[in-house]
Amino acid sequence: MTQARILLIVSGGIAAYKSLELVRLLKKRGFAVRAVLTDSASRFVTPLSFGVLTEDHVYGDMFDLKEEREIGHIQLSRQADLVVVAPATANILAKMAAGIADDLATTLLLATDKPVLAVPAMNVRMWDHAATQRNLALLRADGVHIMEPDEGEMACGEFGKGRLPEPEAIAAEIERLLSIGAGAAGSAPLKGRHILITAGPTHEPIDPVRYIANRSSGKQGFAIAAAAARSGARVTLVAGPVRLPTPPGVDRVDVETAREMLAAVEAALPADAAIMVAAVADWRTDTAAGQKLKKDGSGKPAPLTLVENPDILATLGRHAHRPRLLVGFAAETDKLTEYAQAKLQRKGADWIVANDVSGDVMGGDSNSVHIVTAAGVESWDHLPKDAVATRIIEKVAHALASCPD
């Protein structure tokens, strides 16, 4: 199998050091990587570091006659399958938008006929500036793929949008873009598989204007659905009430309540794997009021009788059409692995993905998970939810390939 080739352009920002980890991840995943450093980038990181990690020459000087003789800049710009600019500073984005070619990096970008991914990183005020947003709009219109920066604390001490995404997330986006092309050999490990996923909360009505729910945003489940589709699977996503775009290549079924979600899940069977990410409400009112409940002046709340909702994961665990791989999620605030291990046996699942939701995980863009199986516990670093999704789907693909049909 031919290696996919990445031309990585590193521009000058404090986040340039993260590109070293990106190279390591890409090499680990089987990509061939060539690096180009701008003059300002080489003040933050050294060509030697990139040369060791890429196992290739590192380019930077537009007027190096030896480099031009061995491989001209036009040839260099077109030998890659994807050109990645990470970090992409406000300066290089402005040059790209204007078509300026005043060094090797910008000349390569103007000369390439291959897809380009720009991963911006800059101060929040620079990101929000009208000129930067105008340049981004021009680049998107030109077909450049733009990866949104993360939000958080900056090196300068300010807080906001502009942080370079984590290398895991950038690597996942690179894999996604390459999988879109027809030449992405080996990019469909789940081809021919049906993956069933639930995501988001459920809303259990109390009356026409009130309901029981939780803070689940659906982001992790939607990210897993997107990763499964990128891996070639036929994906059915049963989504609770969330406002998220449907990932490309995903069949979406929208539901409101736990009982509706269970019915949609059963209707979607059989499936090779089911990944139950949704945070289903444990209880509902025994009877939802047909009219809005009113205060009676006594100061006492309206009496509500709660009944237990169906357990979707446990139902699948004993179902006649049980998926060969059944994965549940456990949102906990303490004793994560202890509760997850108990849930694993109680529900009849193969894996439980335990995550600590005591912080801003629900609604946030990152997650820290522990994969609990009968064999033990596998703990992952805190990662963007897209990166968590990619790793989960890689693990699912490996598990399905390892077990007999």
C-alpha cells in the first residue's frame, strides 16, 4: 500500500512546537511527512528536530541552489497528497488569501494543485479581527479547508478562541480529508459494517412546557458517528433533541424521549456494533399533564410521580439481535472505573466508556475517558472529542476484525 504523503508547512508562532508531536502521530499512523519551515518558525523550533522526526530533509530556503537542483519547489508542492499549514498564523493566512509568494512556504502554497488544510493559531483578538475573518472567507471560497481553532488560555495570558487544536485532532482531520479522496487506500476499515450510535439527551415531558433532561450536548456521539462514517461504515445515528448538523454519510433518526429512542434503536437492528453514547433520562413522569401545571398558592410543588425509563443498553445486552460489539457510556462524577465495572456486568455490555462529567465535559469540546472491559481498564489522556471519537472507532474496527462473523 502506497503511503499517503503530507507536506507540512510550519509558520512562526508559539504553537509551532505542537507540530513536532503532529509529525510523530502522522508517522505512527503510516504517513510520509515532509516539513517546510518559514524563517520565523525556525526561531521557535529547529529544522533538526523536524528532520529527525520526518526522516527527511527539511526545507526552508527559497534560494538554496542545492535544494532546487535536487527537488524544485514546484515539484515539492505537487508530490504531496495533502498540504497542511499548522500552525497557520494570521500573517500566512493573509498572504495565502492575497496570493503573495515571497518565501518558499507561500510559493509552495501558490504553486500546489493539491488540497490544502490550514490550522490557524493566533491571539483571540487577531482571530476576531475583521481582516482575518475576511481572509478566512476568501480562503474557504478558494477551496482551502480551515480547521477551527480551540478556545482556551493563550500564551499571552488572554482567553478565547485561537489556540492550535491538539495534534490528535489535527491528525484526525487529516485522515478525514484524505479519506474523502478516491485514492485513500485502506481508509475504510469498517466498509460493509453497520454501526448503530445514540447521542444527546432525552426529554421526558412533565407538561407541554416543562421536561426532565440533562446537559448532554450530543457532541461526543456525533463525533463518533462522523468517525465511523469516515471509516466506511453504514451509520445509523439515533439522536435526542440537539441542534447539531448531521455528519456526512450518516443516517439520522431524531427522537425526543427514552421510549422513542429505544424503539428507533430496535428498528435499526441488526448492527455489527452499537455504541450507546446518549445520556438517557433515568426517569419520566408516569403521566405527562396535557395542560401547563399551575401553582396553587400553597407554596408546595405540584406532585410528580416518577417511573423508571427503559434501559436501552441492558435491553440490547439481552436482545435476540444483540450486536457483536456492544459499547455503553457511563457519565460519572466520582468512582468512575468502579461504577463502570459494575455497569459492564449489569448491562451485559462488552465495553463501558467512562467519563468524568463533574467539569465542563457536557457541552464542552474535549473529554477524558477510560475504556473498561472484562480484561481491565484502558485510560486515555484528555483529548478533543473528535480525537476521542477517532480512537474509539479505530478500536471498534480492530475488535470487529478480530472476532468471527
